[in-house]
Amino acid sequence: MKSLPLALLLALAITVPAAAGQPVEDNETGVPWLTHILDRFEFLPEYHLTGDIYFLALYKNADYWRRYFVENNADMELFLAGYSGRLYASLGLYVRTTMGRQDGAIMFDPRELRYVIDPALELRLEQMILRAGLDHTCFHEIDSWDGSTEYWNKAYGSLATKNCRPIEYRRRLINEGRWDAAARFAGEARFGHYLKRAFGLMDPVAIGGNHDYDWELSGDGRCALFKRLDWVVNARSQAGLNLSRSGLLRHRYLFGFEGHFRRGGGGLMLFVSYHLLDQMTVRPKDRLMEIGVRFYN
């Protein structure tokens, strides 16, 4: 009987360290809560490439005729990281080349380049997408510098439908065969402020120059009108209000049509659009028509 307490002590000595040692084993393989968080991260989860070329027509004066002939865009939206399938960090890089007209054997006259760098955070909710970013845009003339190069840093926030990107818009309508309101309609509303100073840390000239923009409210929408097999035709509209630093309100409106076709991972679009009104001071396209083709993924 005297050996019974000794046996119990030996049993406790064996079982307690084993139970107490379990967390030590977990710590050797990684901290559980940290592992749980890291498992929710994605690196380079997706990217979107867009390229287009379009001709411009219906010039309202000779200056527009010389300045606007052909334009093309090469855009990339790279998602650097994502968390839990909801929060994403992205970097947009957009380049536009504008070709005007010139006399002689060579018709095309390279006029200007637009560069945009757009770092942003994107939150994808069940029914919408929230986005906040910084639009750094600059325009550079080619062989025709007029003495001023427009550039800005615009902080913005936006609210968009889940199918605001062309690839998701086409996928729902064509690949999934949907025709409900959530698939037919897509849109984005954006509110932006053109920064003038960075808490006194930088020279205002370095933040933005050669424009008088202050605040901006814009919207972009699509509405599908027709679908047959792999084809979808939709109306496209854009509207913008820009408040200058002197209190002047400027308007811009665009309306057009887009035709999407092709199955698979990418898309092809034929489009025609008309600038109903453009009162902006930087590269306005008032009453110009655009006719072109666009590729996207």
C-alpha cells in the first residue's frame, strides 16, 4: 500500500510534462495565431492588362484636327498583395500616347504622353468595392512643348459595383449567362481632391503644377442592352464635375456604345463614344468622337 502514492507520483510526472509540453511543440513549428494570419495573405494574386487604339473624328476646329488623330493606351493594374480575399493593395501604371497630324509623307505626329501611377487600397465587400488611392498624373509634350507641363497628385475614394471592371462585367454576362440587373448594370462613383501641399513637408510646386483643379466628382456606368451567344452590347456613360481653386465649376460628359465578344480568360471590345461636353483645361476633347478596339483581361 505504501507503493501506491509512489505510483501516482510517477504517473503524474509522466503525464503532466507531456500535456505541458504541447505548447512548446507548437511554438517550435510556429506561433498559431501568426500562422493563421499569414495563411490569409496572398502575394501577387491577380493583375489586369488593358490595351486599346482608337481614331478621333468630328473636329470642331482646325486645332483639334491637327492635335487629335489617333490615341492608344497601355494600362496595367497589378495587385501586390491581398488579405482574406477582401483587402487588396494594388499599383496601377497607365500610359497614353496621342498622335496628331502633320503634312508630308508621314501623317502621324507624336504630340504627347500621359503617365499615371496609381497606388491604392481596395476593400471588396459582398455587394460593392471600396477603393482609396493616390492618382499621380503628368502630361509631357513631344517636340511641341508649350512652356507648361501639367501634373498633379489627386487623393481619391470610390464606390463601385463588383462587376465594375470590364473582365468581370463580360464574365457575368457571357461566361455565366446572366441577365439580371446586378449583371447588366455596372458603375463607379469617385470623389477626389487635388493636393496642394503635404502637411508643409514638400514644396507645393512638387505636388502639382500648371492647372487650377481643386475638387472632382465623377461617375462611370454601363448598361447591357443586347446579348446573343458570345456578343454583348452595352451603353457607356461618363460624367464629371470639377471645381477649380477659384470656384469655377467645369463639366464633362461622354456617351457611347461597347460591343464585347470572345469567350475565355480575356476580352475584346469594339467601341464608339462621343464627348458631349468637355470644359476641362487640360487636354479637353469637347465634341470629339472616338472609334476603336480594346483588349482586356
